[in-house]
Amino acid sequence: MQMLFRRDDNVNIGDMAVTSGLGGVYPKDIPIGTIVQIELDQSGLLKTAYIKPLTDFDSLEEVYVVKTTGG
């Protein structure tokens, strides 16, 4: 899995990637995986962070979603 970032974004190997909550599809701060590699693109404006997922998505059969009330 990979994500694009601006060159100036503070992203480091070992950082945890989490959901942002933007768009209202997924709640904020759900862990996705750990950044294992970062590369700058040829223009030097963007960097690609390679993320090791916390789960093997190919082996998922069921997902249980817990919704809490309140803030």
C-alpha cells in the first residue's frame, strides 16, 4: 500500500498511518499500518510513503464495526 505526500510533510519511517475522518466514510484515527519506506519522486515535489498494513486484507472474511455514541 502506498500514499503520496508533499515533500514538506512530516512523514517518517516507523510512523503509524491512520484514517483522517475526512469525507465521513471512516471515523478518525483508525490505525491502517506502519510506514516502512519513503521515496522522493523525480520532480522532488512529492514523496511516496510505502505502508505495511496492520492486517492481511486478502484473508479478511468478516469485519465487525463498533459505533460509539457521543463525542
